[in-house]
Amino acid sequence: MQEMQRARADLGDVQLSHEQASVLTVLEHRAAVTLGRSQAAHRVVVWLAERVGIRGEVLLMRAWAEQSAGHDRAATGLVEPVLDGTITPVLPHTIVEALLLKASASVREGDVQTARRAMRAALSCGASLGIVRPFAVTAGQARELLVEHLGRMERSDPFAIRAMAVVHRPGNRPARLDDLELELLVRLPSALSINQIASELRIPPIEASTRIHAIYRKLGVSSRRTAVSVAHEEGLLH
């Protein structure tokens, strides 16, 4: 964050395009919010607003700050003009960022249906743009919605699987599975039922079920299909 602050200060009166200014400012703001530097976050928002006016990125950054402070309703209200087209963003993927913010905020507000609609819209918009980065830094609530979405799909959703693969998990470390869990994991891509898997491994079905749910927890997923996808991404399955 300090390097970005110095670089921005060194620019002086040098004019950047709106796209350049927006990309750099959003990155610096995200770093400031993550570090809990509210004043630094506010300054960079003001800097961008002076150069591009009240555009979607300015409202999005204000919304991130409100969400970080636990004000989910205020955060959602700030991005609504971006989502309804009243305020246009400079960057196309700002719409995806705004939808993901709305999804996570709506979950915490208890409005699960709105959250699910926002997640579906974010995936649709992200797929049309071919952009997965917003999903990589999304909040935990939105991540769970993504996992749920994958679990509900009757057919595979290639973009949702791509998005899930880049989602940050706390610590960002590969899951550690014991020998039995690895034996169970390699059988999850098959059509075998839990009872059949248990029979192959000569363990009680209840133990197989319990250990499979432990695998889900370690991988940060909630379904067999998503567990297989994440396991492939982490190199646990080949």
C-alpha cells in the first residue's frame, strides 16, 4: 500500500486516463481497507473522485468501507445506483464487484434470495467479460453462495468452477487430509454411493459419511461435486 501511495504522490500533475486512475485507485483502496487504514482508504477515494467524478468505482470503494465497518445495508445502498445504471462505472468488471458486495451484504442481512440472485448475476456478468479476479477476493459469505450455486447446478457451470478455483480461503494453504480421507477423496469422482465406498474401504458407512464431511470442511465446500473441483485445483486429485 505504501508503494502505491508513493507512486501516486510522485505522479503530481501527470494526467492519467480514467481507466488507469480507476484501476490503480481500486487496488490501493482494497489494500487500505484490508489493513484497516480507514483514513488512507478515504483519501484515495477523494483522489479518484477529483479526477473522474462520482463514477461506479467511487461508490464501490465507499461501499467496501461501509461493509468493512459492518454497515451492510449502507454498503448495499451505495452500489444500487451502479447496478440500476444510474451511475456508470469506468471499468466493466466494477459491476461484478458491486454484485458480489450485494450478495455478501444480503446474506448478512438475512435476505438469502436477494443474495442468490446477486451471485447468479455476478457469475453471468463475469462469464460474459471473462473475468474471475473479483471472485478471488470476495467475502466469505459470497464464497459460500458460490459453493451453494455449484451444488445446486444439475450440469457443470464451467465459469462458476473457474471462479471457485480462484476464491481465496483463509491462510490460502492446501488442505491437509489424512490417509483415510485421501482414500475417500479419490473415490468421490466416481458414481459410487457412500455405502459402496465404505464397503470398498471396509469401514462403517457412518464413518465414511463423517469423514467425507470432514473433507468438505477442510476444502471449504459443501458438496461432492465442488469438493472434486477444488481437490483437482489443489493437486489432491490427478
